[in-house]
Amino acid sequence: MGFENLLVDIADGIATVTVNRPKQLNALDQKTLEELSAAFEQAGRDKGVRALVVTGAGDKAFVAGADIAAMSRLGPAEAREFAALGHRVFGLLEALPIVTVAAVNGFALGGGCELTLACDLVYASERARFGQPEVNLGLVPGFGGTQRLTRRVGPMRAKELVLTGDMVDAPTAKAMGLCLDVVPPEKLLEHARGKARTVASRGPVAVATAKRLIQQGADLPLGEANALERQGFAGLFGGEDAKEGMRAFLEKRPAQWKGT
Ligand code: CO8
């Protein structure tokens, strides 16, 4: 599918989705969100895609937020729809049964920071800046930031970011758990793709199950979350991949995953 505001490249089972509006620092307008929705759905359907990397075009921004020019024209009902669209798209990304990796090459602000929060793994270049600057605009995060940020970094750090609106640099973002590694800009994409490749080489049903258990369990009391794990663990024994994975270990050969 051709996109106006995205570049999509699929190689070695890894789809790289690049938000491509560099003149607006890759800000998310309605069209870009709709295209992201289509790209994520496509990646979810394509059995050949085993991992997804999200990044921004150019060397300045990952995504500098929702498009402020477009947002400035919205009334309350339209703002509700726009927020609902963002929630739907990021929810779709979060629910993909493959690993999703953000390669944060520059500003990840507002909706851009929220996009990273919907990804499983986040890697940043030394030039990256993270922040939820909505209070500077008289707004609050509207694409899940108040909730996912709190779950990722804890309530006090989330409050500091959201209430001050201040940006943090990449090492600070790493220290607070907003990203995992900070690498030189020229190494970022390969670093992110390398991690994506590692996950993509593992048993796909196990990866999808583990991701689901971690995400669903985080919102449940521990007893219920552990019950969910027992169910997920046992369920794998009915499939081919677990049999193959254990057999391959015992036979000292690489596993041949069937994805069942
Ligand atoms: N939207 C639209 N255009 C943008 C955005 C944006 N978020 N960010 C930057 N741009 C544009 C600028 O307007 C400028 O355009 P032009 O060249 O036509 O003047 C161009 O990109 C370059 O930007 P700057 O000249 O400002 O570049 P600087 O290097 O001076 O500054 C910054 C870079 C610090 C990133 C600065 O551009 C900035 O502060 N941007 C805004 C960041 C921001 O506030 N993001 C949060 C937006 S709100 C949000 O994301 C809420 C999400 C939930 C929405 C729910 C809706 C209901």
C-alpha cells in the first residue's frame, strides 16, 4: 500500500515504519494517524513480518507530537474524535502479536513520546529528547500519555514530565526507564533492528504469548496475573513450536518454527 506520510520498508521479516513529515518534525495529523493504523494492521496480518520498528524521517525528530496547527482548529467534539483516533492507533500498535521497537532519532514529544510508550522496546540516539510538553499549550497528553507514562516510569516521574512539560535528554530518559539504550545517531536504526531480529528469531507463539502476559498481567492483581501466566504457559504445550523448540534443544540443532 502506498502512503503519503509514511515510508514502509520490509526486509528480513522486519517492517520499518518511518513517519515522514520532516518539515513538521513528523507531527501526527489525522492522515498520518490513519496511515499508521493501516500500516500496523498490515504488519499484523502479514505472516512474513516478525517485528516492527518505528522511527522518524530526518535527523531532527522522531515525532514532535500531534500536529498543533491541525489541533488548534478543533472544537471539543472533534478533539474527542482526534484523541479517540490516537488511542485506537496506539492501542493497535500495542496489541500487535510481534515485537514493536521505537528507534527514537530526535524529538519524541507529546504524541511522539506517547508513540514510544505504545512500543515494547525503545532505543534512543544521543540526540533524542523526550517530553510531554502539552501543559505549555494549555493541554494534557491525549494519546494515552497520562496512563502509559505512569505505568512505564511510575507516578512521580510521570507527574514531573507532564506537570513541568520539560524535555529530558537521552541519558536522563534512560535513567528513568523511557528508553533502554542510548547509541550514536548513525548506529540507532541498526541497533533497533538488531534487537528486533533477535526477538524475531525466537518462537513466534512464545513471543506473542509472553508479550500478552506481560501487558495483560500488569493491569491485574498478582494472583490473577499469575493464573493468566499458568494458562498461557500450559497453552503452549498444545502447539507445535514448544514441541519443536524443546526437541531441537535436545537434538542440539536450531529450531524450525511453524508459528503454531
Ligand atoms: N505540530 C505541528 N508543527 C510542528 C510541531 C507540531 N507538534 N512541532 C514542530 N512543528 C513545526 C514548526 O511549527 C516549524 O514549522 P515552520 O518551519 O513552518 O515554522 C517546524 O516544525 C520546525 O520547528 P521549529 O522551528 O519549532 O524547530 P525548533 O528546532 O526551533 O524547535 C521543537 C523544535 C522544540 C520540537 C519545537 O518545534 C516544539 O516545541 N514543537 C512542539 C512540541 C509539542 O508541543 N508537542 C506536543 C504537541 S501536543 C500533543 O502531542 C498532544 C497529543 C494528544 C493530542 C490529543 C488531541 C485531542
